Amino acid sequence: MIGDQAKSQAFWGKVEKDFETANPQIDVKIDLQPWEGRQEKVTTALVSKKGFDLVVLGPDQIPQYAQQGTIEAVDDVVAPAKTSYLPAALSALTVNGKLYGVPIYQTITAPIYNKKLFADAGVKKVPETLAELKEAAPKLAAKKVAILDYPGKPDVSLNQSFYPFLWANGGSVFSADGKSVAFNGPEGVASLQLLLDLKAVGGLPENTASKGNDIEGGPLAAGKTAMYHAATAGQADQLAAAIGAENVGIGLPLEGTKRVAFGIPGGLVLAKHSENKDGAKKFAAYLASPEVTARLSQESGFFPARTDVTVPGQSESSKEFAKSLQYAFPGDTHPKARQVMGVLAPHIQAALLGKEDAKTALDAAAKEATQLLSSGG
């Protein structure tokens, strides 16, 4: 959670020491693991019933483990301070009416943009809606600037590329009952068509189908693109380092029929096989306390999952990002959310490459996703 390894070790070392001092009967071992490969490690531990008592997971991972019965509900941990948590954080970690994660942080994304490029193109009002985005694109293209730094590389999470447009247009990835997909409905087709329309007028980078969402070394930092619609606060800082903080703007989520910002809570999940459940729950409550979450937010750049927390020394850019917390949406949670994303992303890429039109691409992806859902794959 904390990018600087030295700071990460110092923070968690203090957390461990402070908790054990206050609770000498409980011995805690915090194991710092990279994000990469964690899905396989977590699944193996839960299935084999060996390993951690607690682990940090996001909303997209929890449903499958809840369905398997390998994790335990933690409603009782949150209950004493339930009204102090962001409602969206609690709902995102809830499956079938039970809370399976104790929120210890909240992420949020928002548009970041290059003020100077919009001004140079004669665009006085930076787009706040999808319609305004499309309207302004030709003006920036005339200056050889792509308005949207869209990352079409399939391994970029669709939560930070295509899905925000789908949600803004009122669409969803899955049907209400979760038994089929819905991304190929009118809202999805309109969302992908918007990207293709932008591409047609020079509103996307030439390599949009294969580019990632890295800021450093990318076209946004180089002044070749003007806006990234689903950035993190850390990416805003990277852009500021490249073009100057005075040139960086931070907006609210682009509005279609509604505003939606991708943002997920990180939840402490309790393994069903844990032999130390009382101690684990006590430690989870400690990590979720205002004091600890304030310090974690300060060190990590994430946001508190509680409304009763003040982050010391919060930057002005972080305060701007915090304005989008009210629009936070964790994505369409489903036990096979990640597998469906893997099916859909290549078809969106194909459309961006001009190999498929919007409807054909989404219908083809929907056919594959439906087979995936029905086969249990």
C-alpha cells in the first residue's frame, strides 16, 4: 500500500509494535507482499486452509471467496463504528447481506488534465461531460493534441479505461441477476462508439490500442495528450512533476447520464480457517481505527474509508480528488468479474484498431463471456 519500501517497513513495523504493546497477549506478524501474483497466493492459502489469518482484498476478489465459503463475515468488527464508515465502502465489501471486509482505505479516480493545452486550443471550459469531451476534441486535434489519453492495452484494468464511460452512460457489465453480461447493450455500444468517434477526429493517441496508463514517459507527460479520465492522486503528482503543478487540473468524473468515479475500499478479510479469530478481529479493528487509518492515508496517498478521519498534511491535489469520493463506485462485483474483463478487453482493442465496429466487438465479447459464465470457467 505504501510505495516507498523503507517507509512501508517503518509504518508497518510501528503498527505491529504499538498493537502488541497494547495487547501483549497477542503476537502479530505482518507480511508485506507485492500486489503482483496475490490472487494465486490468496486462493492457494484459502483452499489449502494454511497461511494468513487476515489479508487485504478488494471488492472484485471477495465474492468468489464468499461463494466458496473460505472467508468469514466481519460485521461485528465494524458494528461499533458503522455510521462512521463511507457507505460505499461498506456496500462494496458486502456479499449477500454480509460484510466480508473491514475497510482500512478507499481509493478514488478522477480526471486530470493539462490546463495549458486546453487554453492553447481555445477551449475555455475543460470538458465536464462526455458531450463536451467530444465537442472539444477537434479543437485540440487541430493543435496536434489528442484530447483523451486513453489506455487501450488489454492488461490495463477496464475499471480505469472503458468501464467509466459505460457507467457514466448508465450501463453495467453484468445483468441485475449476475447470470449474463449487459455491456453490449445500448449504453455499452454508445460508450465504445464515443471512443471510436474521438479516434476518428484525432482525439486519441495514435497508439491508443496498445498504450498503458503510465504517466511518466507517456504522451500526457509529454504534452501530446490533454486529459486522462480515470487517474489516481499519485498520477496527478507525476503529471505535476512533468509539466508543472500550475498546469495540472483535477476535475470531477466525466458526466453522461450520471457521474461515476471508480474507487474501491481495501478490506481486511478474515480467513475461515483462522485459529486466531478473536485476535485477528481485534487487530482488524485496530487497523481500521481513525488514528491508524489517518497515518496510513498520509503515507500511502490513499483516502480514509471513514468520515471521522483527518489526514495530516493532505496535499491540495488530494483534497481535489477527495471531492469525487461521493461518486465512488467499486465496479460491477461478480465472482467472474476479472475473467469477463479478460474476455472483453481484446475486443475493445480490436475496435480501436479498426478491425471491428462497436456493436460487433461488444456482441462478440458478450458471446464469449456468456459461455464463460454458463460453463463455470
